[in-house]
Amino acid sequence: MTGLGAVFRPQLPPERLRSLARLADDTGLEELWLWEDCFLEGGISTAAAALAWTERLRVGVGLLPVPLRNVAVTAMETAALHRMFPGRAAIGVGHGGQNWMGQVGARAESPLTLLREHLAALRALLSGERVTTHGRYVHLDDVALDWPAPAPAPVLAGATGPRTLRLSGEAADGTILTMATSPEGVRRARRLIDEGRRSAARTAEPHRVVVHLLAATGPGAESRLRAELTAEGLAEVPGLGAAGDAPTVAKAVRDLADAGADAVILQPTADEPDPEGFVRFTAREVRPLVT
């Protein structure tokens, strides 16, 4: 069965998270995804709160910008989530917005090198290894977590370009694709991810692909969707987004699943007038139509 979830967009104030997370849990929604967008809301703090307020909901962070974070801190926080809420946290890391990274003095000359080094060190630390490494960006001297994750803790990577997609297949346990990814884009991403997996001899390991789908329903759905795609410079890209009733959105979900998505996360528009209604729509109306 294709995984289905929704995004709590950080354009909403953090005090709205509690009611929306509980609603997602109560309605049977499988996944709620959060963003660590500068300079809105912290990914780990909001994920911990959402997990604590719910019982069964899987909470994803897509994604933590690696230039902002020392890898040891990311490992400590991620391991703590996995120990406190076993099997319910999904943590993704990635380049982050380069303009934002420049604003805080953290922009890397080689984002790909940084992500490669961060992924290798993070997965090793979460596995309980003692790590010494001196790369271009990541430096650890005899570092090990006192409280590593009690079971394998998958690390996902956010990726868009070909080199990052190959790296994700090589060095991450899953990949997060943005709402700018059409079904054909998912197929291309899968091919590149698989190239990376083959190069690292990881083809026997599972690799989860999570795709965000911009979606809108209710009054003005089509105009809100079109306005956001236009604002993002994506209005002319075919196959993006879904606006309308549950069968319309469910078909878009199935198209992405058929293209290779393991989970589809419905992303409301930034001006969604009824976030609670969007969660109910996803869980109660779209879910039954998606297999």
C-alpha cells in the first residue's frame, strides 16, 4: 500500500501544531511531515512535540539543512527521537536553501561534498559506531553516541539534481522529492537513485522514496494551486499538483506511486484556508481511494 501523509507547513505558527498533529492521529493519517525552513520553525523541536502529542502517527522532517548543523548534534537529536518514539520518526537531511545558508554564514563551497560527509558520519553514529573522520567539512575525533538508536534508524536525503539523487542512492536510506517532481520526474529520480545504489553495492537494501504533491481542494482550489505553481516558476511544468475532489487527488497520488513513489505526502498551498479540513480530507476521503 502506498504511504500517504500531509505537510504541516511552517507558514502556520508553531502553536497550531498540537491540534493538527492530534487531528492527524485521530483520523488515522499515517504520516505528518514538517519542514525546517529558514527562518520559520525548528525541525527537531517540532517533531519531538508532534510525536509526544500523538500515539501512532509517523512524523517526518524533510529536511534538516546540513550546513546549519554539526553532525554530532543531528545524530544525538535523531537518536533520542528514535529511542523515545520507536519506529515513528523519519529524518531527512539536505543542502538547504543556498540563499538562506549564505544569510547565516554557513554556505558551503561544495554542498555535495558536505552532504556526502554528513550522511556517512550520521549513519555511522546512529548505528553506534565510534567515528574519527577529517573530511573537507565534517571533523570528528573519537566520537560515539552514549545513547545510539536502538534499531536501524533510516536517514533520508532531500534531492533534486542528478548528482544529489545518485548520492542519495549511494549514501542514504531513502530520498525526499519536492512537489516540483512529476510522475516522469519520479521515474528519472528512481533511475538515478538506483545508479547510486549499484555503485555502492546497496541494491539489496530498501530505499524509500517520499514525494510531496501540491494539492488543493474546496472553493478556489484550482486558482490557489495555479498561483503557487506560478510563484514557484513551475506553472508550465506538466504533471505537477492536483486540485479538486478526492478522486482527482487520489489519481495524482496513484500516478506518483506507479512511477516509483513509496509514499506521497500531500502539501497544502501556503494560503490553505482550512488546514484542519485538509488533514481530514487527506485521511478520510483520499486515503480510501489509494491502495
